[in-house]
Amino acid sequence: MNHWSIALLVAACSVAAADAPPGTAIPGDPAHVHMPKVRGMIRKDAEATIRAAGISGEIRVEALTPEGEATWKVCNQTPSEGQVVPLKWDVTIGFCHDRPTAEDRRPKLEGMPVEDAKKKMRELGYKGKIEVQNITSDVPKDCKPQTVCYMDPLRWYLDMDEENFTTRIMAIMPVKIKLPD
């Protein structure tokens, strides 16, 4: 084999390795893998993705406090996505300081059938009064009949223990019309 053949072989292997999707094994090299992308994932998903790629080294975590850690997202990873690493390589994942917002904690009831939404509210511990109000104007485009379009107030879940509190489920409900005899 001459030096041109060796150079072509090395170039072909480098291109094949660079084009492989992250998290895949290196052809002909069972001891290495492409580092998968974990940016934007929550901690448990990032760790599961790293392990599924075959990386068995330590997973170090940076900038993470115990409070709310499951809702923080990975914003930095070392090694970077697509980098070729040994299977026993240590990985560091860093988390952004984006505390969960009220929207992250809000139970998602929109789109649920009205009766299911009422039941879910009670299961979550809501003790107040629940009213269903028919909406006829300014109906969201994706709202279907007899499903929750939105809640009033929007942050109803902040007053779960208040028995005197009233929350309205805004929905498109059938109207019963009774004609006189």
C-alpha cells in the first residue's frame, strides 16, 4: 500500500466518523463513540442519553442546586456533541440558572374534556368552587367543543387550599334551547 492509499483511507475514515450521528459507535472501533447532544435536556434525560450511547464514565454536574434540579436544562456539555470519546470517558454537564417559572408548574388542563379537568383539579387538591362557563366570542382557534379552552384565573393552582375561591373552566359547551309549547 503506498502513501496515497493510506492518506485516502485515513481521510475516508475521518469523513465517516464526522458524518456519523452523535451517540453512535465508531465503525471498527468498539472502544469509542460519538458524544450525543444533551443540550436542552433535563438532567435525567441527559444522563440516560449519555448512558444509552455507551459512555460509562462519571457524569459530573455543574451549577446545580438541589432545589428544582429536575426542571433545569443542560446548557453546556463537555465533551461537545459529536466529539469522539472513549466509552469510559468522564462527562460534565452544566445547567443554566433558569429557575422553573410559574408556567412550568402550571397543571396543563387545556384540551382536556371538561369533566376530566374537574376531576384532575380535585386530584391535585383544589378545594374551591369550579364553574364551567360557555364562551361564545374570542374562542381560541385550537379549542374544541366540551374541552377546556382556558382557565379563569389563569393561575388558579396558586389558591388550591382556598375553599372560598372560584375557578372558571372556559369551554365551548352545547347550549340547551327549550322552545315554548
